[in-house]
Amino acid sequence: MISQTQFQKELALIISNAIREDVGDGDHSSLACIPSATKGKAKLLVKDEGVIAGIEFAKQVFQYVDDQLSVETLIEDGSRVKYGDIAFYVEGSSQAILKAERLVLNAMQRMSAIATKTRAFMDLLEGTKTKILDTRKTTPGIRALEKWAVKIGGGENHRFALYDMIMLKDNHIDFAGGITKAIAKTNAYLKDNNRDLKIIVEARNLKEIEEILESDGVYRILIDNFNYEDTRKAVAMIGDKCLTESSGGINENTLRAYADCGVDYISSGALTHSVYNMDLSLKAV
């Protein structure tokens, strides 16, 4: 997984690029009618219900835009919220508040939606050993925000990108000439390049599970698009030799049944690619 330092660098890039995109050579609406010395105060108003996320990110945005802006936090990331709640107040330059407004809202609305969906999945898994994972099916350019939101919602992050974990999926296996060759080549590559990366291998059927288990160095087996019966068989075959992960269109209706098969993890792209933004507003007070 990526380090906290690298994660913060990703956030800094997101903020600088988003402000560049949105502000350009100036917020001329504010510059035209609000004197630069004007001070103001605004509240983050919740107009929905779910799990709030992105408050700490909003603080970073305000700090980037104007380090004299002050934020009074009333509700912490990960808290359940309802219509009418006020998450925070921000006070300082009115021009700066308006410059930051859209990025704060865009980020928090999406992050809150992801955190809410993740929490719903976690609630369905209550009482099992199974943990929920996100995927790389994220919005280009803001992956760090979306994966942060999954963590806020109670889930766990899968690999961040192509560089922090090895994942041998069907195409890798077919291009490499089969499972055994793909794993052997990967182990040799890691040794030759002095890389310490965990290896996940996808299995398409029980026969492939058997073949994967004949090789060393596999951290987790991805049991992809299996039915419930074959998933239970796969978990029994794998035992404690490595970790297990189910994936493949698993949703709210099937999540618990796959967890009851005994898998360690379930990964779901829906956490990040199929959510509806939480309704939030930043209003002057």
C-alpha cells in the first residue's frame, strides 16, 4: 500500500489541479462585487442523510486557498448525519470562501456518498469475518479521495494503483502462458528487482485454484465470478494457505451470502463507481 507521505502528495495534487481548473485567472464573480477586505462566515449544511466524509479534506482545501480561513468542526468524518445538520463553519475572507466552495462541495458530496454505501455494506457483513475492499474502478484524478472515503465508511483499501501490489488477472495469466508460468515469472521479477510486493492471483474455476496452490508466494487468491457452492469449495481447498477474496458483480443482495461462504474479503467496484452524491450546501450565515 502507498505511504501516508505519498497519499498526502496525491491530495495536494488533487487540490492544486482542481483549483487551477475551477478558478483559472480569477473568480471574477466574487472579484467583481465583493471587496477584497470583506470577511464572512458560512456553514456546511446537510440536506440528506447518510455518513459524512470529506471534512478533513475540506480543511485542507480552505488552508490551500487562504491559510487565514478558520474552520469550526461540529461533526467528524464517519458520523451519521441527517437533514438540517451543520457539519462545520468556515470564517474569513469572503472571496476565499467562495473560491474554495465548489471544490469542497464536489469532493464532500461524492466522498459522503461512497462512505454511506461502504457503511451499508459493512452493516450487511456484521457478524462475519469478511471485510469489504474497494477496487481501482475510481474516477480518474481523484482516486485518493474515493479510497479515503471507503476507509471513512469502515471499509479497507485494495491496492492503490498498479505499482503497490501484484495482481495477476485473467489477461496476465493468458498472456504469460498460464497460471504456473505467470506466478514463476512474477516471483523471479520481484527477486531480480528487489521488490517486496504482495501477489494476488485470480482464479476462474476450481481447477485453477488447485494450480495456484501448487505455487509459492501467493498472498491472496481472487475467487472471481464463482457461485456460492463453488466459493465454499474454493475456501475449503485454500484453507489457511493464503487469504481469499470474492469478486464479480457482488451487490447488496448477494454480499452476505458470499461472506457466509467464509471468504476473508469481498471486493466491490460499486463502492466507488455506482453512488449518488449526498446533497450538501455551503451557505453564508
